[in-house]
Amino acid sequence: MFYFNLALSYRANGELKQAITYTQKAIEAPELTRAQSTNIYYSYALLLLEAKKNMDAIIVLEALVEAVPDFTLAQQLLQRLKG
């Protein structure tokens, strides 16, 4: 969770590129629980959207919805993005 917390700090300081970089590192952490991983992937998709990388965000959300089908927030966001 260290990298994710670092990513959140960068985001709070307006450094979106660094926030995305550290979120990517957080995703790779082997010690994450399923809930933590789900939260980080969703946050990653939101960061990508903020960076105007909509197609990348859609890919992340599709993978997230496939892995966690009952995650309604991710489903709703994905539906909005796909129109």
C-alpha cells in the first residue's frame, strides 16, 4: 500500500503523471488483498480519465468488471464511458 499512498499524495499535489506511475507500481504489489486491489484498479481508471486517457481507462474498467462482476461503481462508470 506504500506506493498507492504515495500515488494519492502526488494526486493531491496535482502531479497526475507521478500519481499514475505510482498507482501502476501499487498494482504490482503481491501483498494486496482482493479489496485493496479492486480499489487501486478503480482509482487507476479514475486517474487515467483525469489524464484524458479514456481508452486506457475503459480497458482497466473492463478488466475490473470481469474480475469483480459485482462492483457496481465500475460497471456504471464503464457504461457511461461507452455511451
